[in-house]
Amino acid sequence: MKRFLVAGAGFTLALSLLWVGFLSAANVRSGQSPHIMSDEVINGTLYAAGGDVKVEGTVQGDLFCAGQNVEITGEIEGDVICAGQNVTVSGHVHGDVRVAGQLTTLSGKVDGAATMLGQNVDIDEAATVGRDATILGQQINVEGVIARDVEALGSSFTGSAKIGRDLDVTSPLVKLENGTEVAGMFMYVSHENATVDSGAKIAGKTEHKIPETKQQGPEIVSPAAYFSSVIFSFSSFMMIGVLLLVATPRLMNAATNAIKTAPLATIGAGFAGLFLPPFAAVVAFVTIIGIPLGIVIFMAWIVGLMIALVFTAQVVGRLIIAKLKWQDAWQQFASLVLGLFVIFLAALLPFIGPFVIMFAVVWGLGAQIYLLIKRRGAGPLVHKEAKK
């Protein structure tokens, strides 16, 4: 589990810094279908984003990418850090690979380590990994050659790979098929015995641990429940953001512009907004006459907190879109998706993850309070801010 935290932290940190890299990147490709042709050579780090991202050429540096469908068939001399609905790496990566998506597939050569997160994760028989493979997913299939350790956590695990050291699996369903070769130990955590075909070879000892069931303390969250929770949370904020974009586009523009133009004022207002409204509501509750006012204040505070994260996400997404020079009718929605994605990834970081969420909420809440204060003192500020 420690390795999952470390690998996850490294992946999310890299993805969270993606939008920062855009600000100084020289090699940026964007649009509906950014495509690096097979005879094209990119000198330095490449940042690519769009609906369908294809990299067939050579990148003489790292590759950062995001899209609905990501396909990497070329040669990457640095690391690959990408996310999308479907992500496939079938080229030659000289560094490490860190990918996340609904369906992630590795069928190429990776000289370094591979970290893969997804609903369905597949390392097929043509793949080779020069170091460790760390996998988090629901349905996991591992073939090919992994030079060192494999550590996997998922709802089901099927393997037929040649593994240079140890295999460590946590999953309710574990199966090692014919052709499996484990040079070290095979350790797995499951309520059921693993299915090991007669043609599977394990050089070291096999260790089976039963998951502990605790009567007290925090419950162990299954991978399926974890992914469901993340998807539900992301979808909920997406729905709120879409409603705001459709129903109140001027408010969305005004709030995001307030964060960009007055970051210190909005964050100060946000910290005040965390404590003053509930305190005022409690004071109002003291008197019978003030109860309705207290309810209104408290409900408004709850709603403000719920939509705050969306405003901050829109600012982050707009920074990315602006650098990519993405100009079309869907850029506002694309900003929302990219911003939420970056914040959710950053929130997974150990220790600082909760602070990322806190500051995102504070900034968004502060933008709302900032607009209310300015509107009372200077007229319809929402309209003014929206025009900036």
C-alpha cells in the first residue's frame, strides 16, 4: 500500500503541474485531433491536449498529454504522463510511464517504471517494462515482461507475465495462467485462494494473507467503491458546473475573473466566509424572530461551499485553454473539465491534498463574497466583471 501512495502521489503531482508547465511550454499541440506525424521530431518537452491525441513521431523530452483518446506509438526519450478515457502506449518510452484513464493499455517498450490507473488496465504480451509496474484498477490483466516487481490492487487480477522479482496482488479474484514466471515471491491478499494453472512457475514461496475484518475503526474501501466514489464526486461537480455555465454564465465569468484579477482579496474573503456566515446564523437562531434569517444564511453558506470548487476549477481550466489557444464553442466546458480534473488529481496527494481542496473551496467562496461586497458598493459588478 505504501508503494501505491508513493506512485499515486508522483503521478498526481506530475499531472497537477501539467497546467503550470503550459505557461512556459514551447511545444504545445491542441485542437480536436493533435497529431505528431511519424517523421516529425519534437525538440524538448511536448504538451498535447485535445479530443484524439496521436503521437507517432519522436519526442526528445517528456510527453504530457490529455484527451478523450490518447495513442502513443512513437519514441519518447523522456517520461510519459498522460490521462484520458482511452490511453494506449505502444511505442518506445526511454523513461517512466504514468497513465490514467478508463481503459489504459501498455503494449510497447518502457525502459523505466510503469504506473497505470484505470477501470480496465492491460499490459499485453508485447509489452516490456525495465523496472517496476504499479497498477491500480478494477479489471487488471498483466502479460509481457516486467524486469522487477509487480504490485497490483484491483477487483480482479489475471496474469501470465514473466516477472523478474516479486508479485504482490491485493484482489478478491487472483488468477495466474500458463506462461506465468515469477522469479521471486508471490504474495496476495484475498478471501479466496488464487487460481494457479499448472504451467505457472513461481521460484520463491507463495504467501496468502486473508484481509483483516475490523469491528471498529475505519472500513477498508474496495477499489470498486473507491472508483465509484471518485466518479460520483467528479460527476456531481461537473453537473453543478454545467448548470452554472448554462443558467448563469455571467456569474461564472464574474467569479472566475475576480479570482484572477484579485487573488489576495478573494482568498481573504474566502477565509472570512468559512466562519462568519455560520456564526451569524447561530446568533440569529438565538431569537425566535431571527430563526428564518438564520436558516437563510446557513443555507446560502452551504450552497456557496458547494459551488465554490467549480469557480476555482474554471480558473485553472481557463489557464490551460488560454495557453493552448483553444477557440471554439466548447472551450468553457473544456475549461471546467480540465480544471476539475487537475484539482481532483492534486487532491490525491498525501498530506497536501486536503489543503489543495481547502484552498480551492476558499478561493471560490471568496469570489462569491467579493462580488457581493463590490456589487453593493459599485452597482452591478457581475456585469462589469463578466465583460473583463
